[in-house]
Amino acid sequence: MQSFKSAFVLSALTVTICSSLLFAQTAPPADLVVPPGPPAYVKAGPVDGSQIDPGTPVSGITLSMPPNGASSSAIFMNSTFGRSSSSGNTMAHNPRNNTGGTIDGLTTVSTFAGAFAAQAGPFTGDVFPFVMLGNHPAAGGTTTFTTNISEVSLTLLNADGTVLTTVPFAPFETLTLNSPNFQDAMYSSSPSPTQFADAVQRAEFFHTLQPGQPWHTRLSPLVVNRVNITVPRFVNIRLGNGQIIQARSYFIGTAADGSTFVLMLDLLFNFFFSNEVVNEINLGNFQTDALNLAAFPNTFLFSLNVNSPNTPGGCCVLGFHTYFFDPTVVPQPRWLSLFASWISPGLFGAGFQDVLALSHEISETFDNPLLFNPAPDWQFPGQPPNSTVCQNNLESGDPVEVLPNAAFPVTLRVRDKPFTYHPQNEALLQWFEMGATSNAIGGAFSYPNTAVLPHSAVPCPQ
């Protein structure tokens, strides 16, 4: 037997739900009222796609807890599952108008490089390099990336293998494609309407932009596939001590708008997501010169509750960004890959609805596309002075997701009617510098709501 070892995201967007909520095992769970809760955070890394066989069926697999014995709330940390080696997996490399980006030795998106120096804390004076998506702001010009979208619907099975229900993505397709992530609106950082992530990026490099010279990084959405994933009611999991247990794969409930939402076991989602991304790469749908998105409907990930495997553990991951790579090819191809869920209203607080997860992950992909942009150890906002709830990477969405005013409402017209979206405010590069002042637009540390982060990051207590 071979095993697939994958690790996703430097930082996934998560919100905690009370893990004491109980669900029936033999009947669909009752409607679930989700209380707001403090976020949880996870770390991991890129995915070696050459080790993934997308033809592996879910039937008969055994998922494994992380080998270090940690809870599966440390999502995607070296998750493994057994698979047959008979199919002979290969990854197709299908470049489309890609000259290898701007990093020698890689075939991936176009990027620009820079650096900043820490201005406070134990790292004062240390220089932190970064690589970001797009063209250098001093050079001007517009860079447009295709966002390849695979829309995923879910068919949920009963314990006997019959269909309980299907949760389609179709009701959210038009709203997603017409969201501020892909459609223009007015923002103070741009003289003309532009997309949300571009507006944020322009705000942090506002001091670098040349007067009268346009500079934009834009996304062009393209639905490349619509797939359905069948989810079993139960799955086998191998614990760290070698014991194999059976656990619930999913739970469902009903949102305020009548839509079904799904809580899915993160270990199983890992399996589905990896297979889906590699399958789209092999079909030529996901490309190295693009952003590649697996979009799910109201799908939130929970960790295994080892002591009670028929009730959910910690919850809920709403999205993450990572990249898949093939180490057998030179130059090495890297496919930027995102998971984001549509979020129906009323499930979470702080405006966590519709495309907030998608905006969070896209903005973080702009600022940290290859997952290696470091930052001085920073403390999450709102923590007590001595708290060591900290991170040390350039993940622009994470400092804001813990705040009560995380969302920035943007109203656009969809099907000739107004619809108010809730993309997430983002921390700007200057927040991570830990300086007393900012050279971003208007001296801001966050954007579009510049009041969300009124000062720069607080160094993590030592």
C-alpha cells in the first residue's frame, strides 16, 4: 500500500462552533443555530500532487490522524489515507500562455518581489522578503489572471448507501461570479472601479504608484467544470495508536435562507479536495498561470471528536489557499489552488456570509501566493497583553477575521437587483511592519475599512 501525504495552507479561514452540539445518527439532524465563536487557526504547507491518485474511490479507504498524535483540528497536517498503487498516477502539465512567471525554476503565476523591515519588537531591523501576485507596482500596467472555477455539489448518503440529499452549488453560481471578487466597484484606492483584491493591493502600494500610470491585478472568472462528490455517512479512521474507528463523515442543517449547510470531517475533505484538484489539473482545467478554485456550497470543515466520533469536533473551516506542485518536472510547475465555501446568512457572526471566505483567500493569495512570505511574530488583535496567540506569516486576512467588524459590505446589482456582499477587510503590508506610522493609503493599516486595524501589529510576547 502507498499513502498520500498532503498538507494544506499556511492559514485557513476558520470560525469555532460549540462542539457540544449533538446530531442524530439515524435521521437528518434538526436545523442548527450556529452561535458566533472565537476563530481557530491551522498551519500546513503545499501539496505534492504527484503522490495523489485522483481515481482512488472513497469506498474502502481508511483515513489517518496526523502521525504526531495531534487532534485533526490541526487540519491537513500530514493527513494520510491508504490507496492502491495499481492505477499509476501521472500529473498532466498543461501550460496556457505561461512563460514560467518571474521566478527562475518555477512554472507558475507572474509575481513581483520586495521586502520590508520590522520596526518594533525583537525582530526590529530584520528584513522580511516577500513575493506577491502580479506586476511590480512601480512598473505599472495591468495583469489579469484567469480564475478557473470547479463548482462542487455534494450528494450525501445514508448509512445504507441510499441518497439522503444533494446540496447543489448552482444556486450560488451567479452570485459568486458577480461578486466584488470579480466585478468592479468604487474604492478610494483606485480612480476607476476595480475588483476587491486589486483595491486592497493598490492601497498597500499606494505610495509606489506612479501618477497617471495605471496598475492593477485583476481576475477573470471561468467556470471550467461542475462536479458532484458523493459523501458516505461514515468513514474509517486510523488513530495514532493504530486503532481503527468509524466516524461520522458529515452533519447537515438548514440556514435562515432555507439552504442546506454541511459540516464535513476535515480528513475526508482533504481526500476529496486533493483528488478534485489533481483531476482538474489532468483535465487541463486548472492551470499554472491562473488561480484555481474549488467552490463549495455551505460546506464547513470540522475535526474528529476522538472521544465521541458520531458528534463533530472543533469547527469550522470556511476556506484555505495552497498550491500543488510536481517535483518530477523541471521547471517545477505550481498550481495555486483555493477552497472557499459560499456562506448563507445567519450561520456566523461578524458578517461572515456569502463571499467573505472567498475574498479572504483571494486576498491572501495576492499577498502570499507561494506560502513562504514570513513576517515578524505578531499577536492577534484583541488578545490580552501577554497572550502568545500569534503567527509569523504574511496572511493578510487572519488578523481581521477575529474582529467583530470583519466584513466590508459592498452592494452590486445582480440580475438587475441590488445585492449586498460581505468581502472581508484585510490587513495591509504596513500592519505587519509594526511601525508607528504607515505609508499605505491615508496612513492606513487595514483596508477598505481603515478603522478596523487602527495601529500596526503588536509583537508577540517572548
